[in-house]
Amino acid sequence: MNIRLNRTLPEGHLHSANQFDHNDALDKRKIGSLSVSVVGLGCNNFGRRVDQAGTQVVVDTALEAGINFFDTADIYGGTLSEEFLGKALGARRKDIVLATKFGMKVDENKKGGKPAYVKQACEDSLRRLGTDHIDLYQFHEPDPTVPLADTLGAMMDLVKEGKVREIGCSNFSPEQLEEGEAISKKANGARFVSVQNEYSLLHRDPEQGVLDACRKLDVAFIPYFPLFSGLLTGKYRKDKALPTGTRIEAGSPRLEEQNLENVEKYIAFAESKGHTILELAFGYLLAHKEVASVIAGATSAEQIRSNTGAIGWKMSESDFKEVG
């Protein structure tokens, strides 16, 4: 991928610098009826790379930094992420927007989008999280073996029952978003208010239709892997030894030469503007009106502070034309 110059975005696509101001509590944007911090916490490390004590530190730091959006899934940490997160939040559950997901394979009997399983998965997540409702319940990936209308119907029921406030989807195409909207309109029921797909400076697929669909359908976009597994932090540099103790190992396709070359270009561009590549990574995503919250994972308090401190760059149209 080469950095593309002279890119022009559709009118109204960008947040202008005066549309939101940075403050210690973090700016907020909307996911349906939910108000979420522009930096969220991805909880995929809990139960896998971070134990209960470490989860407590990360969650405490996130709350202190003004993060109110916590995103997990039933499969994260082999279901331990939900359990660790629920315990770490405790009575503070009421102060945050809690998102989780279902649909990916937990085990042979727990997977997919069949209506009965949707309801079972929700009950399992409620129990592990120690809560009586989920703020944003997301269908983790399409299930080609089950009509979307069936899965969505079960999710609508959960909203009616008060177990879920809003529903969303993940890894959906523009066509699938359109299908979901049509189903909800026909049923006069809850609709997908968000879609969570991979999006970063180094992975631009959502720009080929999904962001347009979000704008058309009034669906919030939640980017995952916003730092491309760490490449956009500046830790991984071309012709330099890999840092130790990080998630990317030698031979990973993430470390292909073109990606590393682009990292060097992004670092040079950011520094020419008086910023870091981390600020560029966050600023680029948050400049899009469709993006509600950038959910970056963290394994330490330091990473939380770095992420929440990296949102000061309100990118302009001219910035976009340069970065591509």
C-alpha cells in the first residue's frame, strides 16, 4: 500500500477542529442512544495476556483517564475476559457503556447465529459480566448457515426484554448492513446501530463502501485493530530489531516490507506536523464522523495513558490530502 496523495473526502465526512474540544473526561460520541468516549478499551487481552490483577490495573486506569466504553466478547480469553472485566468493574458497572459480542465459536455447541443460541449466549455473558443488561450487544460475524432475519429477530427480542439496550454487528459488508436495516424496518424492531470492522491507516478496507453505508444508514463505526497490532505505535521500525515482549512475532504478515515502509512515511509526516505516529493513527480515524470510538487494547496502565493522550490532533482536510 502506498500513501495516496490529494485524497478528497465527501462533504460533511470530516469532523472540523471546532466541532469537539479535548477535555480531561474525553470527548463523547453517539452509538445509537449510547454516549461513548472517543477512546474505548478493547478487552481482548484480558484472560489471555493479562490476569485478573492486571485487568484491575488496566480497568482502573481507563476509568481514571475518562474512558467509559469497554468492549469485550464471549470468546476473548476463552470467556475469561468477560469474567475478569465484570469483577474489575464491580459497582462501577453503572458508570460505563458495556459492549460484548457473540457468534464466534466458543465451543462446538456454542457458536453462530441461531435464535436459541443468541439468547443462551446473552444469558452466559450477563452471568460472566455480573450485570443485568448489556449496553451494546454485537453479532461478532455473519453466519452463512442462518438467515440474518432469524438472528436479528432474536436480538430484537433481547432488546424488548430489557436485557440489551442497543444492538450492533461486526465484520459486516455494506450489503449486509443494508439487509439488516431492511429487516429491522420490516419488523419495526431494534436495528443495528453500529458496525465493528478492522480499520487503521494500514488497513483501509472500510473506505471501500462500509463507511459510506454507515453514513447513509446512520450507523456508528467502531474500528478494531486501530493500531494495526502495534505497528502504528512506532515500536516496529524498518531495518531495526523487533522489540521484545510484544504481540507481533518475526515472520508475521503484519511486518511485510510495504507496511514497514509506510510506517516510516507516517512517522515522518506526523513529525513534520509536530505530532507522533500514535497521534496520527488516532487522529486519522477520529476525523471521520462515522467513527464513534477507537477501541485500542491495552495490557498496562502506561498504554492506557498513551492512548488517551494521543487524541489531540484534529485533522483537517489539508492533513488528509497529505497523508492520503
